[in-house]
Amino acid sequence: MSAELLEETQTSDDGSVGIVETRSIRLFSADHPLRLASGSEMSSVTVAYETYGTLNADASNAIYICHALTGDAHAAGRHANADRKSGWWDGFIGPGKGIDTNRYFVICANVLGGCQGTTGPGSINPETGLRYCLSFPFLTVRDIVAVHSELVRALGIKTLLAVVGGSLGGMQVLEWAVSFPDQLRAAVVLASAPKLAAQGIAFNAVGRRAIYADPGFCNGDYYESEGPRYGLALARMVAHITYLSEDSIELKFGRRLQDATEFAFSMQKETEFQIESYLHYQGKRFVQRFDANSYLYLTRAMDYFDLSDGFASLAESLSRAQARFLVASYDTDWLFPTSQSRDLVTALLQAGRHVSFLELLCPFGHDSFLIDLDPLAQLVGPFLQRTMDANT
């Protein structure tokens, strides 16, 4: 374990972890390849990751953060003082926060198949010298977690105190608990489920179709052009609707017009309502930071995920887990409704696992775990502390 790999961040005086650096590491080799669920193999994977806090002497305080569909390794802090935007979970990870970096050493990595520094469809295939594009191997959540697991080993950490994630990140947490049960003591699953319901698959299908139908897609080989920016923006617009709730949309936008006091009575004006303008903005901003091919691969990985696959039941699969579980859902989340979390909790109890469960009340829909952080901190903080105390 090198000092470079585990270099700690410098805490700032504004409650943040401060200035952080995204580092890279190459994992796997021809002698030790990554074997994917599809049967393909990868002899080299570059992983982008960040760490926050300090690893203690016996490496018992490490927590791994699994990001959601469009997240990345930059979960907390800033890359430079001039940065206007901090990491995507900066309000939850840091000194004295829900995941307290005064106590814990936190790791977050961009997923396999991503587009923020980890090997994905836009990366160069070392065997051809060309970008993978759609020749990139088919991915599953199990493959993503296998890379996470290898990263933890490369950092010299035998057992994680906890693995934490929401949405697709929660799926990764569940897969990790079942596939690598000796590697984590606690699993925190937020706004997620052991499989994606048909409704979620349907929305993913619409998003992918928007990308495929864009003339700029060019069968995935678009990196020397502007690419399928209209299709990707539309995919994001559709997906973003599922992340909100009816109450939050109504409260924030209602039927209010954008920069007008009365209807234009014109088909030439695309963004007449504020909600239309907001969705167009989300789509445009997304195109600037995300790769369409990664979106295709990762949404399909979500579609395929079923924790009970290969087992007689969900409870049987969860019987492999050794971790303590914390499961939290949100009352306004209709992408991963509370009913799915209750099914997961029932299966965990049937499997004889230790599990705590709470439905949190929040008007922000699926995105609540990224927005309403104080109630989440009050839930996760004590759970992590009890897990830590149980090992002392």
C-alpha cells in the first residue's frame, strides 16, 4: 500500500474535506484478468478514484461509496479553490457530517464503463489502439463491483467498515454483500432495490432509443464528431422526471411560464413553461459531462441486475451476506418505491440477517438521498458508529 495511493486530503475551514485530487490506478493483468459475467475478459482496467480522511493503523475505518448512474469519483471537496461546484455528496461526506471524515477513511471510484476516468466505451482498447465504442464488453453490476473489490485490495484494505450507495449505487452495495461477503461489515442501501422494476426498465429503454435514433450516434463511433447530443439530452430529460416527485415539480414549477406572463400561441417556442426550460437545461448540461455510450452500457447493467438470479429466492442469495444492513427508502420515490425496500427487508429477515429499515419522508422524490441530507445523516451516522463500536 503506497503513500501515494492513500494520500489524505487537507480539511478546509468551511466544513468540507477541502482540496482533493482524483487519482488513477491500473488493475488486473494478462495473468490476472477481470472475468466478466458475459464471458469476456479484460487484462487492464484503469480506475479513477478519490479518498477522504485518514486510514487508521489497522485499516478498520474504511468506507466505500458507490455512486449512482451518472455520478463519478468526485464525491466530496473541490479540485481547486476556484471551483464553483464541490463533489456530488459534499454535504454528506466531510468533517462532522453524515459520513464523518474525522472518523472514517472514505473511498469513491468511477464505475467500470463510466466516462470520468475509469475504463469505459470511450477509452482506448489496448489491443487495437482505437476507442472501444460498442465493442466494449457487455457490463453487469457484478462486473462493476468486481472492479471495486479489486481496488480495495490494491489499497491494502482487507475489510471495509461499510459500503454505502443510493440507486444504482445501492444495487452495487447489495451485489458486493452477496458476491464478496468477507469484504464488508455493513451495507447501507438507499433508495434502491434488488432488481429494477418494469417501469424503470421502460424509462431506460426510452432513453436508449433516443440516443440510438440520433443521427449523430453513428453506431457508437462518434468521438471525432459532436455525437448524439440531442438524443443524450432527451434521455436525460426523461430520466430526470423519474428522479423528481409530483409534489416537488408542482411546488417548484407548477404551470408557471418562462419569461412571459401569457401564452405565446406559437409552435416555434419550445420552452414556454418553466418546467420545460428546466428539463432542457438539465439535458444540455448533461451532454457536457457524460458520454452517450456509457449511458447505454450502465442503464443496461441496471436492467439486467437481479440479486436473486441464480438462486432459488432473494432470501437465499442474501443468506450469503455477512454484513449488517441499513435500508432506507423515501415516501415520494416512485422509481424505487418503498414497497421494493420492504421486500428487500423481508428477504433479509428470512435470511437471518441483521437489518434496520426506515422510510424517510421527503418531497423530493428519488433524488432525496442527494438533497435532504440532515435526516439521512441522523440515520447513517449512528449506524456506522454502532458498526465501528461492535468491532472494538
